[in-house]
Amino acid sequence: MKNIIYILALTLLTACSSLSDTEVKSKVSYQLNGVKEFFHPRVISVEKVNESDDLVQYKWTAEYTWLIGIRGQRVKGSGFIMLYKNGDIADFHIDFGSTETIK
């Protein structure tokens, strides 16, 4: 009986634990690599900004080479990623208004 309670408690702790910054950065990087106008994205930071019963929202900041405008220009941008508690991606947003040129 103690073993069953221990396993249930461990399962609940695992299910309720939030993702590490490294895991979230990996998911953001994966999404940015899927955008054909961006080359060599590097995720600088992620920050948890909102959490509900089943979703967690993170704000991310990244550097990438942008092929729109001045070709090959390195820029810094940001956006949001929404993740389900199990780590699956619910939504991904790039905030093009926050893009700035890196000199």
C-alpha cells in the first residue's frame, strides 16, 4: 500500500512540475527554425509570464538573421509561446513590432 501511495505522489509531482528554461528554449528554437525567413536563431531568454490550470505562457527573446528587409541583417526579437502542462506546444507568436537591429 505504501508503494502505491509513493508512486501516485511521484506521478503527481512529475505531472505538476514546470518545464525548465532549457526545455522551453528548445521548444522556442524548434519553432524559430521552422520560419523560413530566419537563419541561425539563438534563444537568449525565456520568462514565465502567465499560468492557468492547463496552460503556461512564456515570453521569449532571441537573436536571428532575418532575410526580410536588409538581407542577412542580425536582429533581436521576442514573442510568446503557450505550452500545455505536459510540454506540448499550444500556440507560438512572434512580435515583429519588438524587432531591433543588432550592431
